[in-house]
Amino acid sequence: MSSGEPIRRIAIAGDGIVAWSAAAALRRRMPWLSVALVRAPVAPGAMADCIASTLPSILGFHDDLALRDDDAVQRTGAAVRLGTAFEGWVEASPGYFHGYGAHGRPFGTASFQQHWIRAAQAGDARPFHDYSPAAALALGGRFVPPDPSPSAPLGRFEYGLVLDLPRYRAMMRALALHSGVSETGDLAGVERRADGGVAGLHLTNGNRVTADLFVDATGPAALLRAGAGGGREDWSRELLCDRVVIADAADAREAPPYDRVEARADGWQWTASAARSTQTGRCFSSRHGTPEPDGEVAELSPGTWERPWLGNCVAIGDAAIAIEPLEWSNLHLAHSAIDRIVAMLPDRDCVDIELAEYNRQTLAEARRVRDFVLLHYVTARRAEPFWQASAAVALPQTLEHTLIQFRERGRLPVHEEETFARDSWAAVLFGQGVVPRRVDPLIEDTDPAASARAMTSFHGELISAVRAAPPSRAFHDQQGRSAR
Amino acid sequence: MDGPRSQRVIIVGGGTAGWMTAAALARLLPRRCTVHLVESEAIGIVGVGEATLPHIRAFNERLGIPEADFMAATRGTFKLGIEFRDWARIGDSYVHPFGTFGRGRSEIDFHQYWARLHQAGIAVPPIEHFSLACQVARRNRFATPSTDPRELASTFGYAYQFDAVLFAPYLRRIAEGLGARRTEGKVVDVERDGETGDIAALVLESGERVEGDLFVDCSGFRALLIGDAMGEPFEDWSQWLPADRAAAMPCRSQGALTPYTSAVAMPAGWRWRIPLQHRTGNGYVYSSAFTSDEDAARAIAAGVDGTPLAEPRVLRFKAGRRARGWVGNCVAVGLAGGFLEPLESTSIYLVQQAITLLLELFPETRIAPSDRDEFNRVINLEYDRIRDFLILHYHATERTDTEFWNYVRTMAIPDSLADKMELFRRRGRVVKYREGVFLDASWVAVYLGQRVIPVGHDPRAAAPPTDALVAELHALAAEIDRTVQAMPTHEAFIARHCAMADAA
């Protein structure tokens, strides 16, 4: 039975956004804990710490910390992002936009997606993203927060942020310290227990930090977790990109409220802009014979610990799960791990059965994110060897199931711990030209002409609503003023 | 528009499952199929008074069935949950509500606070005092829930208890009104295609041959198509769910009309009590390995609380499901596909899920293997999760008074359930699943009701000062009390909204 000895002290190793976010969240959401942070430098391969683009879930993470938008967004120079523009993923085909949140408005007996599929089969459909409020705002360079009424044309969409990484990290660090987290020094070494668990952390100043639970946020090296043992699940046979180069530059140019992701011969590249900084980067496969680009090249070994939490050590961020930044899931997965630690905190004895449930959820989530990233490659169509090899990988069973169900009849089965909503899966699948063979028979009760009228009418409302919305820059300026 | 050729759907069996399937297909896929149902009046239907889950409301709504009309026609009553008596110990009673505990909106589950106080030795009332659904049920009241999630009155849902013998004819009128055909007759042979193994036609006693493209087996336990014809194996779960018979016995209504079903533990199983407008359904679900039919009949006759309206009638069954519910061109819906005892009123829910999936995966001329696979994946998941939930009721007992209870108390249970129970016991954690019918509050109700009491709690539940927490609990109980007081009695609500026409 339970030892009944609660966890009282947590030590976090790391020094990036993930470590400081964990420190702030654990301390603020469980104020009875004593939380210490031991600095360990952020490796360039730590995607969750180094990628500027984030998913809409970051706003929920801020809410749980009682962080206001003017502190978390405006004062850190972050910008809203409504989605991603994809270019070049399917040769000889126009790009597409993955906008967050709902597409279209359901009517009759079927989902909006089914109306779209039927129109697409008849060769009579606008691009799917034309029905995404997020995409419409983004491509118009405009922004307003979602209308609280779900039936409004600009309701039911979501948005994430592009972070100005150093400023955001500084804000999170200040919040953590203000909340009572102690910053104890720099990591020099890890002292092990006989069973591989962490006995203590040695600091360069000669001190030793002990705790009931150690959180490893040290990036891919996983300085704490790696020595504890256990195996890794390797995704490198499916996800062929193994190198990332990132360049962050200060600028103040007029940037749109979305990022661009462009396919290249050996991978893809991106551009994402915060208020006064822009991140560009490349993600590629070193096995596909292109010269190394300039800049610091980080290596990436996609995969996850089979047990991210083992004994008294839980790995989060890239210390737990390494995946390329396509679709920007990295910081989301770290936030999700932090939320899960808060929701599932065991006793000091960290018994296996409680950790097993943590690990079950964590792996289910990670594998589905892997599936979603992989989806982009296996449905892309380009002639280069990298793309041919990517399209030919053996699919994980879960993704294969999704693709069979979707290709056959537009069905998108929901899995446990799914990060990306059906609308997101549909945006990528439709965007890359995958049109189901059949349509849901339940739609047949609605006349195609009535479908077409409803779709046209929604699209018209969307266009008018976007025209009336302010430019995204104006939104930021206004928010910035109100923050001062 | 040019669609795929319309499919000839042949449904075998005219009970609840058969007519629900017929009505749904005729209403929702009129261009895709013609519906032809074959039933024999010589074969009785199992319908014994049916208790449902809240999901039935969505089904009715989809078919355009008005609630009041349906309730009056089936002599239905409202159901807020199930009362379990004598399960963990003789004398115990708890309600598994269709609703949450507390206000249902906090970041930390209400039962974590309850567990914390309980563990600290502070006297707190049983958790059902903090569930509006439980309290409305206990006091025999009813009103429809609020749709405003901020209100306490939004924290419950409801289902129906109705006469299944009346539900099938009600649906039949709807289905036939939408063009479904019905043939009276007994199936004596099933012709299969020599090459594909698919069912080609049914041969009736009259000699009539009924051809079709898709055959839906709603023949109940007999499983004429999926079992006899297709030979799909049955996965037997009786090692965990040993009850294999029921003795049913309706009686006159007596006392207040309860807005809940009762499940009372018995020496070799349990008995249901389902209150309808015109009578009360009763039945003793028992294991023939632990008691005889005669003793069971005596026990049910002694257990009913009104004048019996018939002699006890014995039904036989076996817990489990087909390995696959859809094989070739044959889809099993209802008892032909699997049987789980009615302890948690899941029978009609499982029928409904099978129909919903069949609608979503309805085939073109040729059935795609991916349609069948997906149907079987999702349906099997439903059965498997309900199975674990049912086993919990039996296994989590302290009873030692009969061999039956000794068996279920000490039997080996599936690992999936053992892990779930251990997680709850340690810290009140409920394993979260996206699919599956019973959500967190259901598991909490049954764990606590069965005396699986956590020894630890979520550390966050320790945050509020004890006095403040106790005061908040009292305030909540008082608000629940006021809300219940303002509701009409169940009987008065029915009289006003959906009373049956006087029984003939």
C-alpha cells in the first residue's frame, strides 16, 4: 500500500524554457512543494527550448499559471500565429494552409468535412483551408481573438504564439523565481543510487542538491534520465530527418501572423516571426547527400524513452521525446508532461503502477504526434530520393489504420491522448491532395446543391468578417499599449 | 445523384435490436438501402422491462422521436442512475448516478477532497450526498437538467426505463412508415455463397426465399446468422461473469415511483427492479452453478415488492461476445453479437453503438475489409471496457455468506481491471479513456460504493484548510438539498409531461 510519504522537494535540471516552465508551473500549482532548479546548459538540439513556434495549447498553460496575456505575450515580444502555410510538399500543386480550429460550419446530418469531400469528388470545391477562419485571417494578415459565439464566422478557431525565445525564457525564469523557486547553481555531476535512480546532483560550487523527485529538462543528453536505465523507442526508420539548423535574428519587419514551411530536396525549411525577431531553420536528412549548411548543426535522433518516468526521475521535453519540429509539437509535449506530473504526482516511493499510467499516457500522446508528423511525409509527393524514401517507410500500425480509414471514406478515428484535432488531420490530408474514395452515406440526405449553397454562404461570411478585422500588427500594437 | 447501388438489408429478428436497426436505416440511409425485416411471432422476444443509459436520448432524437410520445407509448419512467444494495456488504446501498460529484467543474476531482477528509478521520457523509443526481433519485423527484454548465442543475443526465415489449412495436410503426418491409416467418435455412462464404439468402418455413446484400443478425441469443451460419466463435467470459440465467417476474407497482433502477445483491447473483408506469419489472440474475432454477424462482417471488403479475420465467445466457461482430456480409446487432448481464443497463447502449457504427461504415456494393475491421475494433473495445466495469461490481466485495460471493471475491480478474483498481485504491486515480461508455464519475461511484476506498489522495486536494473545505461541503450539500426540494416528484412530472394512456 501507499507509503503515505508525500513528495515535498523537487529538483529540476536544465536552463531553458522547458526547465523554467516546469519550475514555475510545479511551484505555482503545488505551492507546498519546494522546487530547486539546477542549471544545465541548453543544447542546440533541444527542440522544445529552441523552436519559436508553439501550438494553441500554450495559452492554456499560461492560464493555469495565472499568467496574463500582457505579461506572457506582449511584454515578451511574442506574436500570434494562426497556423502554417505549407509549400512544395506536393509537386505541381499549390500550397495549403493548416489553420487551427474548426473548418466550416456543420449542417444537415454530416460533418463539414463530408460536405467538402463530396464537393471535392465532384471537382467542385475550393481549397479546404478557404473554410478555416484561422487561415482566412492569417492569409489576410489580420487578427482578432475568436468570437465567443460558435456560430459566428470567426468563432471556433484557435491560435498559438511565436516566441521571442530569450525574452520568453527570461519571463518564465522571473516568474519561477518570484514564485519561490530556488536557483541553486550549475550542474557538475549526477550521483546515482544503486538502482540507477538519482541520489543527488553535484554542483560546480561544491554543493549537493537532493530531492524526492528529479525532473530532467536537460535536452537530448538527458543527463539525469539516461543513467537510470531502460530502453528507447526509435523512430528514425520512419522519420528520416536527423539534422536541424536554426538561425534567430532580431528584426522588426512586417510579418504575417503565421509561419511558412517549405519542402526542399532533402527536408524542409521554415520562417516564423515574433514581434521583433524572426526564426528561420532547416530540418533535413544527412543521409540524402546534401552539403551541410552554414550555422550550428544539431543532431536529432527521433524517438522516446519507453518509460520517460522511471523511479525518482522523470524526463520532460527533449530529454524524454525527440521529434523534429514540423507542426511545432515540441514545447506542447513538454507542457503536457508538466501538466501530467501535476495531475498524477505520486508519493515519494514512486511506485511502478502509478508511473506506468503516466508513461502509458505519455507514450500514447508521443506516438500520435509522431504519426501526425509522419503523415506529412508519407502523403507528400516529390521526386527526390529523400521524398521517395520517406514515402516508402513502413507505417506504424496506428497511422496505417488512420490512412486506410481516411482514404476509404474520410473517417478519422480518434486515439487516446490525441494532440491534433480531426480538423488538423483533415487540413493536412486534404491539403496534400488525399481525397477519400467514398463519402459518408449519411450525407446523402442533404442535396449537393444545398451543400454548395451553405458552403458558399459560409465562405462569403468569412471573407466579410476578415475584411472587417484589424491587421494583426495593429492588434499587437494595441495590446502592447494596453499592457503599458 | 448517381450513388452506389442501393443495398438490400435483411434483418433477422423483430425485437428491440431488430426494429431499432430497421428504423435507423430506413430513416437515415433511405437512398442507400431497402430494409426488410424477418421475424416470427412464434419466437418470443426477451424484452423484460428495459433500463437504459442517457445515450438513448441521442438515438431517439436522431430518429425524430418526441420524448413525451415515446414515454407514453412505452409506459416509460425517468432514470437518474442505479441503486446497488447489499453488494460490498449486506446492508450497504449506493447510487451510481448519471451525473458528477460536486459541481463537476473543478480542476481536481471532487472525490479527492472527499477522500482526503475521510482519510483524516473527519466524519463526512457518503459521497452521494454531494451528487445532485443521487439526491434527486433518493427522494424520488425529477426535472430535466439545466443546459447552463455554470448551474448545479446541469450536473446530471437522465435515461429511461420502459417496457421493451412496447418499444419494438413503436419502432416498427416508425420503420414501416419509412418504407421498411416486414415478413412474418421462421428462418429454416441460410444459403451461403460457395465461393465467398457470404450469406446469399434466407429460406423461411413457408418456402419463401429472401435474398439480400447485407444481413443483420438481431436474432438474440440464438445467433442464427453470426453463430449458426457463419460459425463465428464466441469468447466466453463466464469465468469472470458466472451468472448464466435470469428468472423474470413482473409485479404491480407499489409505493413511490423511483426514478432509478435497483440492483439488489442476492445469494447467487442479483435482482433487478425496474419501475414502469404500469408495473414493476423484476428479475433474478443468477449462476446455475451456485443455485437451482427452483430456488431462484422462490427467491425472486419472495423478493418482489408488489403483487406478482406472472409466474417466474427463466432465461438462459452466457457472458461474452463474438470474436468479430461483422463477418462477411453478416453484422450482429444486440444479443447475437454478445451478452453482458443488465447490471449496468448496457444492452440497448450496445445495440445503439452497433447501429451507429453500421451507419457510419455502411458498405457500398462490395464490402470493404476496412469497414468490417473498424466496426469490430470499436465494438470490441466497447464490450471489453464494459466487461471490466461489471466484474468490478462482483469482485470488490467483502461478502463471505455464500459460495457464489466467495467465488467472485477470490477469482482471478483481468490484469486491465486489477491495475485500474490498484490505481484507485492508492490515490483515487481513475484511468482515463477517450472511448468507452463509463466515464470517471461512474467508476468513482462504483469503487466507493463497493468499498474500494483510496488510502491516499491527489496531493493538491490537501491545499485548502480543513475548516474551509468542510464548510464548503456543507454549503454544497445544502444547495443540493434546496435544488432537490424545488423539483416535482417523479410521479407528478410524468403525470404532467408524458403519462401513458390508461392501460387497457
